[in-house]
Amino acid sequence: MSKKDDIEKKTEALLTPIAERCGVSIYDVEYVKEAGEWYLRAYIDKEGGVNINDCVDVNHALSDALDEDDFIEEAYTLEVSSPGLGRQLKKDRHFANSIGQDVELKLFKARDGVKEFAGTLKEFDAASVTVTINDKDEVFSRKEISVIKLALDF
């Protein structure tokens, strides 16, 4: 397991009881380096959506737990937020909760000259994702997908 994966896993373990106490669920945890700075991001959700108070409460409790456990060596910025309307689908639980919803996906490498697709998420497994596009099921290898997210309808 990489250091990044280890930090995300340990953070999610710390976050689980905090999320339960605060009445939210964990959508995702990511530890990323952007522009030379480390960010630890916790995305939370709940029925009806999270508000700023949910984020503040979880942020304070998680910050205290991280300070106490102190397993991250480098300096980082902690951010707690909603995953947003156009949330990325990364984990199996994200896919499972999004069956039947409209998605947009981008491929690393073009397929028949096209890199971006939109349709309805039909099913998934460990190796592939099936999206219905114009009444036709298209199967994409999970390895060929650079990003898949819920589509925004405006």
C-alpha cells in the first residue's frame, strides 16, 4: 500500500465515528499534492445535502483526532466539504449508489476518435463500467477511464 493510500485509509478510520456522531456519511477521503502543497480532503454527504455547519463540525472533530493520532509527517491543509453535484465516481460504493443516473466520462485515450462520453450508468464490476448511450450499452474498462462523474442537468 502506498503512503497516500495508507494516509487515506487511516483518515477514513478516524473519520468514521466522527461522521456517525455528526449525522453524515463519508463520500471520499483523498490525500493529494497540488502546486507543491499537501491537501487532506474529506468529502461528506447526507440525505438532503450537507451544509456549512456540518462541514465545520466534522472539520473541528477530525482536526482534533488527526492532531492526537499525528500519523502524517508533512504539513498539509485539511479540507472538509460536500462532494458536489458533479461528484466523481471512484469507489464501488459510488458506482452502486449511482446506478440509473446520468454520467459523463473521459478516457485517457480516444476510442474511435472520441474521448468524452455521456449516458446513463447501467452497471459496473471490478474491471468495467457499462453506460447506456443513445439506447446502446457501451462497456468501458475501468483502466481506460480517466474521470467519471455525475452529469449536471441545468
